[in-house]
Amino acid sequence: MERTNPLSGTASPAVSSLPDLPEPGGLCAIHQPNLFPRLTTLAKLFAADYWIVLDDVQFTRSDYQHRARLGALDESDRQQWLTIPTRLPHGRSTLIRDASIEDPDRARRKTAGMLRQHYGASRHWSAIARGLDPVLGTFHTGRTAAVATASTCLLLDLLGWQGQMLISSDLPSGPGRSQRLADLSVTGARAYLCGTGGMAYLDPAPFAAGGIAVMPFRPPTTTIWSSSRKLSALGALAALGPHDLAACLQRLASDHVLRAAAA
């Protein structure tokens, strides 16, 4: 899978008025808005004290910013893509925040129908469905990133996440792939949670200069995690329910908190 390169976006300029920043000492995760994200991505965000939504980098059609792979409730090997048809007004250089939805009303109806088709038989569907209304409501903005961000927030809310969300385009940062991520992390983090893909390219030096530990985030690979790098977390949520899935993610998050404390 081709990953979005932070270098492909314009570095966020210094802003005159910053948003309310988290208390110092937390764990930071930085990730593009993903549509109903994969379980590995959701687990990383759940483990963080704050999530910086990386919205000012290049949109990538081969990534998960406008699509999610849904696994069938009774047979996760049966999979189907849920895709929001997306137009790039500036061609390949379009930033995630500028990508627009083609025919938002039709895309909203298709999204609602596919989710009910896949997970409506779950005994946890009512909890999921109640949270879907605000997500479906964001289709009227016409922005793919708004829907993707709202879909992630829905899952985090259902799991009882107590963290804070920030937007990268609201924060100052310099150019350069690793330097930019390090600059975004200095909003108060003691550690940056980095997925396996990021560990392949990340330069730890800018983080060390800011006193931030780089912590690899490595979920398990068995049981519910066996397909967690491909399938939307919606499947696990529908199968286990918010309470049990939250407990599973909390155990994983606690392990990373202990590692951060020892770093």
C-alpha cells in the first residue's frame, strides 16, 4: 500500500492563535483521517492522549482516507470496499482537507445502506447506529476529510476514549518528513506512538532534540488482530460490542503507557 508522505503537503505556517493544547506529558499519535479506520489504526489512536489529524498532506487514492474494507459479520474473509467517491480539485497535489465528495447525498445513502447491510444483524447495531447520524450528517459539508474524521471520532467515542483531537493545519510545523512530525508532537508529548510503516522511514533525531521518545506501536497479530491491518474496526466492534472491544484496546494501551513511563 502506498502511504501518504508528509513531505507532499505544505508545511503548516506559524499561526497567531493556537488551539487549546493538551497537558504536557501525554502520548501523541499523528494520523491522516481514515474512513472507519482499521483496528490497528484505531488502537493506536485509542492508546494516545491526543490525536493530531494530519489533514494538510497529499490525498492518496490507494490509502484509506476515502475508503474502508468491511468484513462480513459472520465471515470476515468475505470483504467489500466502502468507498466515498472523491474529486481532487487540484489533481494529484490536492491536500486531504481539500478533497471533495462527488454527489454527497448519494454517497451518504450508499454508506448508510452498506453499513446496515454488513452489521445490522449485530446485537450491538443499535449502539453503532445511534452514533452514525452525526457521521452521516457530515456528508453535507462535501468534504471527504470531514466524514472520515467524524467516522473515527464515532468509534473512539463508542469506546470511551478520553483524549483530545487537534488538527495539523491549525498547528505550526517546519518542513521535512520527520522534523514536521516532531514539531507537531511538541504540543506536549513525552512520547510519539509510531506505527510499523512509520518506523521504516522515521528519523528519531528531531524527536530526541525535542525530548520526545519514539515508541513503536505493535499490536498483536492473533485472534481479533489477525485481519486488523486490513479490515475496518467496525467488524470487531459489531462482533464484540463497545464494552469488550474497549477492554481489549485498554489492555494494549496500558502496555504502551508503561513503556512510555520507562522510556
